Amino acid sequence: MTFIGIDHGTTGIRFALKERDKVLTFELERAAAAAMSEDEILASIEDEFGIQREAIDLVALTYSMGDGFSLIKDVRKLEGRGLKSIEGAGKKTGGGTRVFDAIRYSSIPAIAIPGLHTESKVDPRMKVFSHLTSPEKLGIAYHIRCLGYQDFVVSDISSNTVTLAVAEGKVIGAIDACIFAPGIHHGPLDLQAIRDVDSGKQTANQAFIEAGVLKKTPYKDREELLNAAKKGENPALLALDAIALFAAMEIASMQLLLKDYGTIGEIFLAGSVAEVEYVQKKISAHLGQECLSLGKWHAAIGCAEIARDVFAGKKEILGVDVDYP
């Protein structure tokens, strides 16, 4: 049996294949995917994984914010691409759209995973915000669930920072990238950003994608910042210190929610910045609790595990109902 998970990430689209204990992965840059035809995308999946598309039993697909639906369902039953609007927080390249349409218009069986929002089954207090997290974060959480954990907080730290809380195997809440902790590129709008938006200097989305810690450094991108941190350069270390502090605060806030469910849970870190040992140690020190680190592939792997279990007949994933087949 062959299952594929697709993580529509900020910087790239990651694919994971799962066949029993075998796991394979590969990534397409979003700009590269945007330049490919739908058939070229399907051919790249076949070539990278050494399979024919007819052999794929089920794909679990994520796309953008996933805020237009709340059930895991057949991708061909979605209205549009499962979004309330194409506008929102994040950079648009067209790569994710091309991958989504390649799968949807193929003959490959596929399900779409929703994000968490006001129509989702989460702690009702969290619904003060319209959107909590995009769907690939459910892939990360489900992978942790498959590792045997029932109660945990997972913070995905990369271009932006998003943190989820899971109690008794169900997601009860999350804090989205535009609300609290900054990442490398993205973050919440502060007072000056609000003034700039109101004065017409930039749009709210432009403010969001430039509100990460990178703006306070002399570096041009994440790779340059992380390389500078390895060399011990002070601006880079200060940027990572800020990420670690705010991520720890966000994790602690989710643990506060978990206390209402009788636990504080384990702590997991995911994403490219969370792979940096310096950041891991800082967050663990802030919280006084050891954090377990995951790599950047675990969202796609978790989506493949969702595909596997939905194919086997599971009707609920992390508290999200399944409408398939």
C-alpha cells in the first residue's frame, strides 16, 4: 500500500511517501513548481519516488490556509480549493496552486486536510480568532500522535511560528503566525506596522511577511542569518534569541490551555529554525522542560500517515471528522 502526504510550506512544497516502514521524501521550491505543468509535477512524483501514479492508494493534500472547510474530505468535493478567499497572510507564487490542481485533476485518489478556524471543533475560547492554523500543522501533530503521544504542544518555527495544543489525541487550540510569536520572515503587526498600513505605505499582508526577526538584522534571508549564527555573529544570535523567547512564551500559553484539560503535555519543536541546537537549548531553558525536536519533513510524513489511516477507514483525525470515501 502506497500513501503520499503533501506539505504546502512557506518556502517549498514537500512530499513524503509511506509504504509500511519505508519513508521517502523530496521537495519542490514553490517558484519551480509554479513553472511546471501539471503533468510535469505528476511525473516528478513518479520519478522521485520510483512509482507509477496508478499505484498510489491515497494522497493527503494541504493547501494554503484551508479555511473554507472543516472536514477531511475528497479533494474533488471541495468548493474551489477549500479557501474562503485567496487573499490572506502570506506570499503567493502559484506553486502550491499548481500542485493542488495537478492532484485534483489527476486520477489519483486524494483527500484534502482543512486548517483550523472558527468552524472547527476546538476549545471555543480559541475562536476569538478567525483562523488558528493552516492544514500542514495537523500533519505534524498527527505524526507526533503516531509516535504514541496523546498530550503535547508542538511549535513549528521557520519563516513563521505556529503552535498547537493536543489533549487526549485531539487538537484543542492553536496560535497562528499573524497573532503572536515571530518567525524569520513573518510575524504579527505591531503599532508601527498598523500606522504604515493605515497611511497606505504598505498593505497588511506586506507588513505581515516583513514582520519577522530578519528585519532587525543586516542579513538578506534565513540561510544567511543561520550561517551567521553558526559563526557567532551577534545580530544573528540576537535574532535567534528573540525567536526562542517568543516561541517559548507561545508554548507556555498553550500549556496554560492544556492545564484546563488536566495536563501540560510534552513539548515538540518542528521546522527549520527548530532544528538549530542553539534555539532548542534556549527554548528548553526558558520553559524549564526538555523539548523534543522534529525535522522539516514531519508535516508531509504526518499527512501520509493521515492518508494511510483514512484509507483504512478511520473517521476522525485529531478530533477532525473524516468524510471519505
